[in-house]
Amino acid sequence: MVSNRRGRDFIARHGETVFNAGRRLQGDHPHTPLTRAGFAQADEMGRALRQLLGPRPALTLWSSSAGRALQTLAVIAEHLELDWHAARTDDRLVEIGMGAWGGRYYADVIGEVGPVITAEGLLRPAPDGEDYASIAARVGGWLADTDDDEGDRLVISHGISSRVLRGLMTGADVHPEFAAPFAPGLPQGSIVLVDGGRETVPHLGTGHAPA
């Protein structure tokens, strides 16, 4: 369990996108726009955080550099009366790279190679895609670089990469097949609070896509 990190981390999963709604493998595509349901989920997260923290809370805003994460943050920041332009983006917070599977329909890939989602809701890495040890290394690097930052953080990330990030932060067991720690999966639009190496879920989203 990681307990030497300063401040608290509110880690949010972006809202539903057109790829999620169309059942396409999204991966590290740089911009797949939110659907109306995705914007509604961002609104729900914004309202939940405002109720919890009040207006203009002392939060450092962080986001994956993907457009869907930045769109989600824009809606949340409006609810919190915070400046979206002050957000810091980091490529290390992006989603798993899916290689040649990226952008394809789940059904087509499954038809060729069999199931691509495990019982734990994890995506199997594509043959030419990113493996989970690589994700752990990059999100772990972001953690190390921000451990000593003072104050609380709001981090907008993705389904798979946030599970690895939270797994590292909470000291979860390393998966025997994928060689990385994982926290439990949560629906799109969820917010997790990690404080002193322990996590709670102040807001459970209404999305359903596994990644």
C-alpha cells in the first residue's frame, strides 16, 4: 500500500464516447468525442465533486492528453468553477495502446482471435499493442513525479490505465498473467478517491463499457 504520497487523488474515468457506443476498441486514439450520455456522465461527476468539495476547491487539475478526457474535465471544471486552461496534461495517463486492433469493432476482432476481454474486465493486449508492464511503468513514472506535490489532485484518465494507476497507489497484487497490479473496474463516469493508499468511491458512474 502506498502511503507516502502527499494530498489526495480524485481519479475520474472519462464519459462515454462514440467508440464506446459503437462497440469499437478505443485504446490510445487521441480524440474520440463524447456522446450525449458521456456529457451527462461528466455533468454527474461535476455535481458530485461540487457537493463534496464545494466551489473553487484547491485542486490541481490533471488529465490524459486524449480529447475525451479533456472534454470530460471541461464539464467538471465548470461545475467546480475552476479554470480548465490551468489543467496539466500528461501522455503517461493515456489509455492502453491497442496496435492494429485500435478502432476496430470488438465483434470483428473477437471473430478472428476469440475473446479479448477477461473475466476481470481486462483487455487482452494486441499482438503489436502495449503490454500492462509498460502501462505500469508510465503511470508509475507520473506518480513518482507528483508524489511530493502539495495539495489534492483531480485526475481524468481511462478505464484500463486508471485501473493500473489505482493498483499501484493501493498496493494491489500483481496480476500473474499481465505482470501489473489492478484495482477493480468501475463504470464510465466514476470517481475514486485515493488517500493514504486506500481508495473509496464517492461517485459511481452510469457507464458500462469495459474500456
